[in-house]
Amino acid sequence: MFIDSILGFQQHVFLGIGLLLGWRILRSWMTTRRENRDNLRLLHQALYRIEMTHTKSGQPRETTSLTEWSRSAQRIHHT
């Protein structure tokens, strides 16, 4: 009877530790995803500014490949 109560207590302790570790891992993973999303947004803004930069003639610079790369990166990130 006493041994059963000790084993039950151990199971509760291990369950609690497992839940705490799982919660910490989940929070860490979500924070990393949020930071990656923010970094991707900043990169997209920078590439957009580069694209909007004009040459001396007033024509937009040819940066289509950068824009396409940024859009494809966003599509990949959202899938």
C-alpha cells in the first residue's frame, strides 16, 4: 500500500516535469517562428526599398529577381 502511494507520487512528479519541459519547448519553438517571420518581413521591406530606388534617369532599377526571390520566400514560409 505504501509502495503504491510512492509510485503514484513519482508518476505525478514525472508527469509534472514532462509538462513543464514540453511547455518550455513549445514556447521556444513559437518564439523562434515569430522571430523568423519578423526577419522575413524586414527582409521583404528591404528588398522592396531596393526595388523602389530609382536611377539617375528616373526609371526603376531592374531588381525583379530580388522581388521574385522575396515573394517565393514568403510563399515557402507560409506553407
